[in-house]
Amino acid sequence: MQMNEVKDELLSSDIRQLGRLLGDAIRNHLGDPAFERIEHVRQLAIRFRRDNDEAARAQLSDALQALSQEETTQLTRAFSYFSLLANIAEDQHHIRRTRAHLIAGSPPRQGSLSHAVGNVFDAGKADALEVFFEDAFVSPVFTAHPTEVQRKSIQNCQMAIARLLSERDRVQMTPEEAEQNEEALGRGIVTLWQTRLLRTSKLSVMDEVANGLSFYDHTILRELPKLYSSLETMLAQRDARWEDAELPNFMKVGSWIGGDRDGNPFVTADILRSTLQAQADKVLDFYLGELRKLASQLSLAQILNACSEPLRALAERSADASPHRVDEPYRRALHGIHARLDATRVVLSGKGKQADGVQPYAAAADLLADLDVVQHSLVSNGLRALARGRLRQLRRAVKVFGFSLAPLDLRQNSDVHERVVGELFAGAQPGLVYLDLDEEQRISLLLAELESPRLLTSPYAQYSEETTSELDIFRAVRAAHVKYGRESVPNCIISKAASVSDLLEVALLLKEVGLLRQDSREVGVNIIPLFETIDDLRAGPAIMARAFGLPFYRGLLASRADQQEVMLGYSDSNKDGGFLTSGWELYKAEIELVTVFKEYHIKLRLFHGRGGSVGRGGGPSYEAILAQPAGAVQGQIRLTEQGEVITAKYANPEVGRRNLEVLVAATIQSTLLPQAQLQPKASAGAGHLAAMEELSGTALNAYRDLVYGTEGFEQYFWESTVISEIAALNIGSRPASRKKSTSIEDLRAIPWVLSWAQCRLMLPGWFGFGSAVQAYLAAHPADGADVLRGMYTDWPFFTSLLSNMDMVLAKSDIAIAGKYAELVKDKALRDAIFTRIRAEYAATLDALKLITGQEELQQANPLMQRSIRNRFPYIDPLNHVQVELLKRFREGKQDAAARTGIHLSINGIAAGLRNSG
């Protein structure tokens, strides 16, 4: 047995044990016949998947069709829960192998902080690190979208099981302890089995806020400060200049949850205020708990160790009059800090009761100043070790999280801003129809109004519900800046940005509520355009150049340290133009933006709106950052973390810490070690770029011809996927479409991708590539294949593109997709479209293997191959069940049990695929 197989045997053992315990729970709850029925289906699925046994496929189909509705629901639940347990086992195995690697003292792995820092020192660029951290900013941003199908209760059960598996790896157990662990695992799985998978009601925005904040409990509040400490220690061990140095706050975790209004009418000013209050309560509660623990630890008697005068003064100001602590100045000081923070929570979150005479903190900086007094006293009196424990982590937490926890972004569609501004102008200048003006007229009008001291709004005017709501949101932001500080809501993102006037409209709305001062041109938030469609990406650089050429806009940027953030939309550009063209247009847009920003001496920060699936820009973050064009990172990057990916990355603290490290490591590498291969090699670069342009053009035509140019494709999509059922599932607060229609143009990118993933076609992640390569080889018969292979070998952008597509194709199954195609009622339409899809799928597989030299999918990624081998026998039956349920449902058997069965299958397939939406 090879070494990797030995290591993976532990994973197989965990999966077998979890599966056995789940089987015990099923047998005890449903009885032996139900267990045997489920086990029979499992064995058939394994036989078919492992041996490609067509007889097993036929038997599997017959077995599933023979199930009653109740039996189908039982089977769907069983396989869904197994997928969840397989996820736990895989995550735990990843942690196990990482720890074994570190314990063995093996060389740092690529993507780790130690690997990145070591490379920088080895390259002789240690001096550049100090400059890097002074200006660096790395921020994953949590967003709430309708792809997270798991309930919070299910996640809690999973975490309890994960802790028990982790305990077995870390603790040398006695036989009795091992038996107790096994029993606890069994209880955990019984609890999981008896916990409802589906929500009975649709999530509210505040439900989403609560879910998002839970990841701070599990991971962010503790692991992010530890990351800073680990990096500081790592640097100090390599260079004495870093001894006792404290890094600037270069990394924060942001959020859209409670501030993203694009297509979500439920995000209001009240929701924004409630979100900020919930965030403040979360972080203040954490600080209070840490202060209590710290006070219990710092039981230092004054008679045994001196303290500084500032610390003594802090202790004297405390209301702690206990005679048992009269000679314990650190405890008394911390008691006073705790009392002031308690009073602060009353002010900021409305919880608790303020004690008489206790002054709340005006800002987080004041709390930090008091904690600094404690730290300096310990260090100056020879107790440096005590200052480097819990106190160090708490001080860093206060620096990073402040009193607002997470920077909350606003987002709204430019069409809404346009209508609101139009209504304000109509009220102030009767007869003026803003929407009828062309772009230059709008810019001229907006600039004149921005230069004017007057306000367009009047307290006596009656405005539409939309305009009132938008103004209320911005007023709530201004109030939040006063209450929590500017860092609480620092950004305003404009979806569907397509012109300079889109930027100026937001500036005008900010002026109306006092977030932009006309006299000083100081603006309280960053105005961030989001370029989403293919056309918008192509126009983006010119739009920014035009804006930079306006003195007023340049004045706004001067108040923001001459920095402009631009957001790039991966999801909608993919839905608009397909996988290959989306990736290429994003890459080109970045190159052109870098050029424009250099010309105008403006600092660029890119915000990557990536989804979880490859069809929405997903894929490994490390490779994605390293594959950015030269100058596109420069120490600063933001990127979205969406849907079920947040759970996969951050529910487990160790996995979460690793993902945070990966983002920092990739940003360091990309900024300080810009290798030549980040661009196509000079000798072949022009040819590679030209080839990519040619490939993209063909892929775009193939994709758009299918999706937007084929009569009946909309009908095919709605009938061959679970989009209708996804739209009805209680998995998010916003609707699946931007408008009340079935058009693909109006459909959100998230349910679009999730629907194709459910039917195992994954079309948004590959369609058009096969046609593009075929056309390129036909046009370049002599050297076409060599050019494409060279691009794959030498150009990280192209390598990453194909690597992601490889993963998508490995998770696809054209035979299963064909079962879904049979749901289309019109046979002629079904045959015409699915035949094209199947041909493109085959062409794409051939093209990928030709370029990469692989004989099978994921040949270079044994971890993914192992994952597919372990979990697909449990996903395949769910797909077959889902098709059968959809047939019954659409034939009129639409009772609650049928609906529940479909929703359970959606949940189970999404859990099994992990990055499906």
C-alpha cells in the first residue's frame, strides 16, 4: 500500500464508522426493512459507480421507481445525512494531515503563511514586508445568498460530531475513554438524524444576520487575532527588527448581510440599524467574556510584583470594593474596564443595565488605551509572558473588530439610484425629466448640483416609497458613523454600474444626507462601481478614466487617500457570456484598470465578486489570487465568500484559520514576488493573448447561441432543472429572480448555477470551451495544439481556468443529466437541445485532455479524486430520486410529502457537491 493510501485509510475508517453509526440510527428509528432497503440502494449505487455496471444502473432505477413516497423520503434523508457526515470526515482528515505535516517538521506547504514569508526572506525582500503591511488590506466579505441550504441546527450537530472526531486524533485515550467517545458519536449522529433538515419558513434578513454572526463565534473572533500573533512571531523569529512589533490591521472580515439591498426589498433602514446593533452586541459580549477570563488569570498580588502608576490609577478608579482583591491591582483594573464596557453595550446594543457613575467608552480606541495600560505594566515589570497570552489576543481583537465587529457594505442597483435621483430633481425643478437626459447631460447636471450648497430634498415633499426607503438607508448610515464610527459602514457598492453618472448619482444622495460635504469634498464612504456584464467589464476602464478626469470626483478621492475600489462581478458576467469569456474579460478588465489607475496616480483596490461554484468565479482562492495579472493585487484585495462556501470554509475553526492564512499568503506572494510566469512568457506572450482572444470569441458565440439564441431554451431550462422548486425553497431572504418573470436575463446568477449543479450538468462552468478549441485547432492546424499546451504550462491564468473547469467536469455526469432532460415535455425540443449539450460536453472533455495531457479528470488532484470516489455513490441515488419526485410532482402529485421530498433531495445534492452555488 502506498503512503497516500495509508494516510487515506484513516479517512476511510472515519467514513465507515460514521456510516455504520448512521445505519444504526436508521435501523433503530425506521426498522430493519427500511434499513435493508436503503442499504440495497447504496450497494447498487456503489457497484454502478465503481464498476460502471449497466445492470446495476437498471436495477437502481427499478428499485427507486418502486419506492412509495414515504420510502423515498426516508432514503433521501439517509443519503443526505451521509453526505453531511462525509463532509465532516473529509474536513477532519484535512486537519489531521496538516497537523501531521507540521508535527513532522516538514517543509512549509504552498499556501501557508510560513511558506510565503519564507519565500520573501529567501528572495532577499525582507525590507519590503514592512512597507507591504503598512498599506496592505485583505478582506473576505460574507454575503447572504440563496445557496446556503443548511439549517443552523444541522450545522451545530455537525460541529459537535467534528469535535468528537478531533478529540480522537489529539488525545491518547484509555479504552474507557475511547468507548465513551464512540457512544458520544452515536448520540451525535442520532441527534443529527432526528434534526429536521429543512426550514419550515423562509429566512428573514435578520435570520441571515444571525447565521452570519455565528461564524464569528466559531472562528473569526478567535482565529483572526491568532493569525496576527502567529505572523508577528514568525517575523520576529526571522528578523530582530520585528521583535515586539505589532502589525497594522491589514486583514478584516467584512459583510454584506443586512446591507445588500440589490433585489432584496426586505433590507431597510430598520434592518440596517438592527444588523449594526446585533454586530455590536456580538463583539461586546465577546470582549466582556474575555475580560472576565483575563481577570481570573491575572491574580497578581501587589506585594509580590509592582505595577505601573497608570495601572494603579486604573485600579483606583474601579468600583471594585471587594476586600479579597484590595491588593490585586490588575484584577481591580480589569473589573473597572469590564464595568465601562458593560455601560458601552447599553449604549450601542441596548442590552444590559448601566451602573450609576460608570462612564461608557466613547470609542474602541479608548478601550484599547486601557488595555494598553495593563499590557505596558506587565511588560515593564518583567511579566512579558503574561502580556502575550489572552491579553495579546484581546488587544488585537479590539484593534480589528472595534465596536462594530465587521465593516458592513451597502449595495444597491444603479437603476434604483437613477430613479431616486430623477424623483428628487423633478421635485426641485418641476418639468425636469432626468431619465430623458443623455449621459453628458446627466453628468453636467449632477456636477452642478454637487457643487451647489442647496439640498434637493424637502421635509415638506411627499416622496415615493422607494425614494423614502433609499434616503432612510443613507441617513441610517450617517447615524451609524456617529454611533459606531466610520468603519461600521465604509462602502457603497453600485450594482450594474455602466456609466460615470451612476457614480455621481450616489455622490449626490450622500450629499443629501450629510455623508458628503460639498465645501470640502469629503465623502464618508467609498463609492464603488460593480462592473458585472461582459459589456460593463469592457466599458469599466473607460468609465473610471472619465470619472478621474472630473475635478470634483478627484476631490472626493483625495478625501479617501487617493484610492478607488472597483468591484468585478464573476457571477453575472458568467451568466451573460459563459465561463471562458467571463474569465478572459475579467482578466483584460483588470489589466486595463491597472493602466488607467497608473495614468491618473490613483491607488487601485479590486473587489472580486466570486461565488462558491466555478460557474460563479469560485475555485481555490490561492491559485486565483496568484493568477491575477501583474499590478492587480498590490497588497490589497477583497473577495466575497458566499452561500454554502462560508460554512465549508469557516464553520470549523482550524479550517477557517487555514482559509484566512491562504488569502494573506497569496496576497504576499502576488505582491512581493511577482514572478515572470504571472504573465504569459515574453517569447510567446503575444501569441498566447491572441489565442485567448480567439478562443473567447468562439466560446462566447457558442454559449450565447445556446442560452439566448435558441428558441425554447428558456422552457428547456425550467423543465429540465429544479429551478422552480429552488425558487420556492426556504433558503434565502431574496427572490430567485430580479423581476416576476421566467426569463433567464432576469434570473439571479446564484439559482441559475445551483439549478445546473443539481442536475449534474454544471453547464455554466464549461459550456463553449470545446467549440472554442475545435475552432482554434481548425484555424491553426500546424501549431494550435502546441500553443494551447504552452498556455497551460506557462500561464497561471490559463492553468487556473482549466483546473477549475476540470473540477466542474469531474462533478458532472452527462448520463444523469440526460435523466433530467427527459423531464422536458416537448420531445423535439428536448432532443435538439440536449444533443447539442452532450456534443459540447464531449468536445470539452476531449479538449481538456488534449491540452493538459491527462487521461482522466482530476488526475493531478488525487484529493479531489478521493472525495469523488467516497461521496458520489451517495449523491447519484439522490439525483435519481429527485428526477422521480419531479416527475410525480409535475404530474399532479403535489402534496406536502412530495414537496418535502424534492426539497430534501436539493439539500442532499448541494451538501454532497459542496460548492454547487
